[in-house]
Amino acid sequence: MTRNSEDEDKHLFEMGLVYGAILGCLGLIALIMFSEPRLIIACLIFLIWILVFSLI
């Protein structure tokens, strides 16, 4: 792996964390506003997917 691709991977990882944090905050706001079980489950699945995607 070259130096350039390592920097790129680190940047992508950081961007994934930023987007994950933003979506996490929006998800929490949505959970507070709408206490619908289906919405809660959908948010959790989506946040877990984002987390896994950012760690790969």
C-alpha cells in the first residue's frame, strides 16, 4: 500500500465518522420527536450500517 492511498483511506474514515456522527444526532432527534418503533429500528439499522461501512 502506498503512502497516498493510506492518507486517502484515513480521510475516508474521518469523513465516515463525521457523517456517522451527524446522522446519529439526526437519528436521536427523530427518536425523541417520533417514538414509532419501526422508525427507531430503521434508524438503528441505518446507523449500524454507516458505522460498519466507515470501519471497512
